[in-house]
Amino acid sequence: MRKFHPMSIEDREMFSYNRTYQQVQDEIKRINAQPEQPMKYSFEFLKGYIKDDDEGMKKKCYDAIAKYSDKLDWSEAHY
């Protein structure tokens, strides 16, 4: 004998929303775990937000690019 538990429509919508939200957050974490994203952010920040005479911020950006470039997958670089 199987028991069914009544659930309101609001609860179903809340559970559905929470599941979808968690899936989106997991996807964002997966994408940001790739080394290409921090490098892309560093290049965009370097290009768009740093003044020409701000050597300290330029150094931070170039250091971040160098740090993540070592983690890139070069297995298909010959294509």
C-alpha cells in the first residue's frame, strides 16, 4: 500500500524553483572552475578598466594570466 502525501501547489513551485536555482549555481561553478574564465576576466579588466599609468594593477592582471595559463589544456593546440 503506497501512501501519498498531499502537497500544495506553492510547495511544488518552491521546490522546483530551488532545484532550478541550484542547477544554475552548479553550472556557474563548473564554468568558473575552468582556467579560461579567470584569464578572460583578467584580459577584459586589463583592457577596459585600468588606466595606462597604473602599473600595480597591470602587474596583478598579468600575474593572474600567467598563473592560469599554466593550467590550460594544450593537448589540441596543434589543430
